[in-house]
Amino acid sequence: MRLRVTAAACLLLAMTPAAISVEELDSQRRWWRAAEIQRRLRLTVAQVARLDTLFERELPQRIQQHRQIQDLDRRLAHVIELDNGDDSHVANLSEQVEALRAAQNIRRTLMLFTMYQTLTHEQRTLLAHMHRSGSGSPNQELGDPGSHSR
């Protein structure tokens, strides 16, 4: 039994992302600031400013929520590693982590939807093509599920 718990804790810790700086996360996600993306999509100065505004609007709350998820993930891993919780305690912590992730994903999706509406139909079509082909596509913030906090 102890071996199973240790293995589960190791797996959980391996799934938890390494801490990255807020600045690094920010620079990866502001794809619209890349000169190549601006050129290919023909983004206007007003569109870039609007995308910045939409991205920054709830940034402090998104950062706080990301940190809460990381903290609760570490707490859950610690409880599993030390084997000092019962099934209901582990399930409760797990439910809390997943509820926070779900709220974060909903908030992100709504932000992306609003950002998407900033683009013209032609820009959205080109962006979708860039994303599908992987050629200079915006990395993680528009349409790529890999940008979630997991």
C-alpha cells in the first residue's frame, strides 16, 4: 500500500508544472505583439492595443488563481506523499483543485472569445489557418488547449 501511495505522489508531482515566472508566462502569451504575427494578420495599432487591454483586464486575478491552483496542487501532493489523509480528504482536495482549474479555463475561454471578436473575419480565418498549419501560429493563447495551467 505504501508503495502505491508513493508512486501516486511521484506521478502527481511529475504532472505539476515547474514554477515559471509571471514575466515568462506573459511574454509567451502576448502573441499579437510579435512583429511577424502583426505583419501576417495585418493587425492595426488599435487592434494590438485592444488585445493588450483585454489580456490585462483580469491579469491580477488570473495570476492569483494560477497561484492558488499551484498551492492547492502542492498541498494535495504533500497529503498523498505523507499518506496522512483519508480517501474523503484526498477527494475533497482534488475536487477543489479541479474546480479552480475549471473556473480558470472558463475565464480564459471568455477572454479568448472577446479577443477573437477584436479580429476581422479575414484575420480570424488566417489565424485559424496559421494555428492548424503550425506556421508562425500564436503559441498558446488562442485556440491551443496546451496553455492551461496543467
